[in-house]
Amino acid sequence: MTLRPEKMPLMKMQGSISTMNPAESKLAQFILDHPQDVVNSTIESLADKSDSSYAAISRFCKKTRIFGIQGVQESVD
């Protein structure tokens, strides 16, 4: 996976893992480690794959300013 300038949310996520709470850092690390799983996932399947909840993913998206699952998917595609 190549990080391009338009993929800044992913780079921001990687740089801020140490400041996240445990649930957020776990989700962020899953996204960074499994980008193809994210691209092809619904929020429900991502929650299941990452052992997170729908609400945790929603809060994560708001906190990181990645708008919804599509924003997450666009960050890693």
C-alpha cells in the first residue's frame, strides 16, 4: 500500500495511535494492518472483523474526522 497526499487521514491515524484510548487504537491498528478488509466492509462487518462495536467505529470516525465508513475506505483504497 502506498500512502499518497490525498490519503492524509490514514497518515494522521497512524501518527495519533499513541493518543487514542484502547478501543480507538485497536481499531486504528486493525485498519492500518488490514486495509483490504476495510475497503470491502460494511460498518457492521468491520465491527465484527476488528472486534469493535458499531458505536465505537462511529465515534472513531468522528474523532479522526474521517466521515463514515466510506471515508475510512477511501483512506486505505
